[in-house]
Amino acid sequence: MKFLFLFWIIIRGTFDAAVWATAVWCILCYFSNVLWLQCLGIFVAIHFIASMPLVGYIHSHTKRECLLYMRVESALIGLSILHGLILGLPVTVAAIVLLSVLQIWTNLETHWLHTLLFVACVVYNCSRTRGRRRLAVLANTRSDPRPPGRRRMARVIDV
């Protein structure tokens, strides 16, 4: 179970790093000769460091909670990918039209693929942020078995 959860963290972190690297590379490729692999290496390191607290999740949660976490997060990633592709297309068309008009003043050639990749990655990252908040709320509500109206009784110890 621990190996499966750690493997999931690695796969998810690498995929998120690839999405961030693609978004940054789509902007930087217009202004410099940065390779995508250089961006990927930087973001893999950032995501590796950012994912370190999840290793402690294994020790403080049960096997069932870890599996639930992986199941819910994989569904949120799938929905984020769909959001990125579906919502990215109309925004990309509008961005390409705007960039084509601005091409006169900026002298930058508009690449439809770079624009689509950038917009889809930005929409994916925004959707993942919303999904992480929902996952945190779900985890907090599942860990508190009391009804929402009842407060925890505080014990007062007189010395």
C-alpha cells in the first residue's frame, strides 16, 4: 500500500510538473532558446520538494483513507484535463485572434499550438487548484464525525 501511494505521488507530481513546464515554456520560447526539458527538470525538482509532506500522510492515515485520496484525486485530475481541453479551445481562438492583431506591434509570430498548450495548461492548473481545495474540505469533513451544529466539549482542569 505504501509503495502504491508513493508511486501515485511520483506520477502525479511528474504530470503536474510537465503541465507547469509546458505553460512556462510556451511563454519563454518566444523570448529565449529555453528547451522544454530544462523547464521540466526545474519543475520536477520543485514538485518533488513540494510533495515531501505527502509522505507523512501514509503514517497518519489508514489504508482506506489513502485509497480514497488517490481515487478522488485521480478523478479530479481527469476532470481538470477535460476542463483544460474543453474550455481551452474557445479561449485559444480568442487569444489567437488577439495575438494576430497585436502581431503588427510586437513582431511576434503567433503559433496556434503554443497558444493552445499554454491556455490548456493554465486552465488545468486553475482547475487543479479548485480541486485541491475541494479535496481538503472533503478530507476535513470526513475526519470530523460530529454533526455540523455541535461543538466539541472542552475539558477544564482546575489545579
